[in-house]
Amino acid sequence: MTVEGFLVNPEVLRSLYGHVPDLTGARIRSVNLNWRGPTVTLRVDLHSYPGTAPREWIDAGLDTVQCQFQFLAVEGISLTDWTPPVVGDVVFVPQGSERRMRVTVQGRGLSLGFTCSESVRVGHVSAFRIEENGTDEGVHLFMSRIDARRHSSLPGTQESTFYER
């Protein structure tokens, strides 16, 4: 099954790409573990830039789309070899009729695996210009009106409303 089949809100990515891009070759920026839920949130750079990007993004010279994928009811987590950022593949495999799935993230410098609910939420979609050194510290233009009003760049990791919800 494709990533799109697991998203509860695929329309945000569909509006940019015409489809939901797969998560092969995604740059994994952060892994947020939260005891509430329990939840895992991955912040990733998608491997391609949309051909029909918003005019504001084009005019600003942005070249990378970033978003978060939030996984709920997480159990059996294993995280090793974390040296961010990591380019890797995020794979979803359904687990029987229980509406659960196994998620694995594999790349040079990361091995992550867990079981979770099949309902995945995508959020905090933004575009930015990647720096020569690969960082994402510059200006971010967010798709969500709320995010756009609150942030012009990535907030610090202490901002729980951004990284945990």
C-alpha cells in the first residue's frame, strides 16, 4: 500500500504534487518521541519539489518541501545509529486486520522501527531554500495559515505545539 493510503489528510500533499509522493530518499531531519499517545513524529524533506509550487514559493527561490508525519499508538520502538540528517526510505507495512502497521526508516546513519496505528497525519508543510551545508535554518514559508502567521522559520524544539501536535 502507498503512503497515501495511510494518511488521514492526504489533500495537503495532493494539492502540491497532484499525488502524495512516496518517502523513498527522504531526508529525515528529526525524530520526536512523545509519551502522549504514545506518538512518533518524523520531520522530513521530501525527495522532490512540486512542479506546481505556489507562486510565493517560486518567487522566493525555495527548492525543498518539508513536512511532519505523525504516528499514533506507537509501540515496540527501536532507534539506533541516529546521525541527522539522514537520507533514507520510510516504509509502511500493514499488520493484519488490526488497523496497525510496521514503520521502518532505513538510511546511512539511521535505523528506526516501530508498530503504530494505520492513521498517519501529515502537517506543518513548508518550503525553504536548502543551505549549501544542507541545513534548513533559513526562511520557511508554510502552507497552513496558522503556521504561516506563527512562524517564518522553524521554531526551537521546545515549541511543543509545533513538534508534538
